[in-house]
Amino acid sequence: MLRAGTIVNNGDWDAAEAADTVVLDLDHRRKRRLKMEGKNGLSFLLDLPDVPSLQSGDGLQLEDGRCVAVEAAPEALVEITCHSPHEFTRVAWHLGNRHLPTQILDGALRIREDHVIVDMVERLGAHVKRINAPFEPEGGAYGHGSVMGHSHD
């Protein structure tokens, strides 16, 4: 089976020349080894040395030199908005304190659907809207893009 063993960062390759495209949710963009099939039927084995942090626009380089484009799949998310910068900061702190993967937008936060967290942020005064959208959370200062593997050591 054809293998992909290298990640080519978005902007470092010509996405117009992609051999195919894989559409992956956040969990599948964090897998090191996985059989994949592109939208146009190209099958290959993702076989990376480390757990990746794939983003939309990245390429997976196949052993024959071609690249497969990565596209973030829409997921069930909650978009959180607030009345004030103070309220926004407070909600963001509570999400971070719970180590939740969070996408930070201009004036909004996005998290995966979770009724317990939705209840918490509504009690903090925030507004929530359920959406389906690609999820690209912040990677963290020390994770180099990864939302996996966290410690306070």
C-alpha cells in the first residue's frame, strides 16, 4: 500500500497540484498511523514518526512524491460570544482551565458540542450558537500546534 510519511506545511507546497484531498475531523488530524482514502478514491497509509497536528491546507507527501491535501471536516461545534471583553476573557479562562480545545476567533470562541460546558458558559452570561464548521483549535504555547499531550511538568 502507498504510504505518506511526511507533512508539508500549508504554504510550502502547491495545493493546486494535490493528488487528492482527505477530509478529516480534529481527532483524525491527530493520528500518527491510519489508513486513509481521499475524496477521489486514492487510498494510502498515513505512517508518521510522531503524532501530527494537521491543519487545513497541509499536505501529506506520498512516497512517490505526490501530495494529498488535508481539509478540516465540519463538526458539531458551539460558537460562544460575549457582551464585553471582560466576559470574553472570563469564559476563555474557564475553558482553558478545563483544558478544552478551543478555537479563538475575532469576538468568538468555538468548542466542540458539550452540554455541560454549554451550561457553564451560559451561566457565565455568554451566548451560544450551535454550528457545523471545521474545527481548528489553538495549539498552545508549548504544544507547537498540538492539542494532545499536556502536562504541567
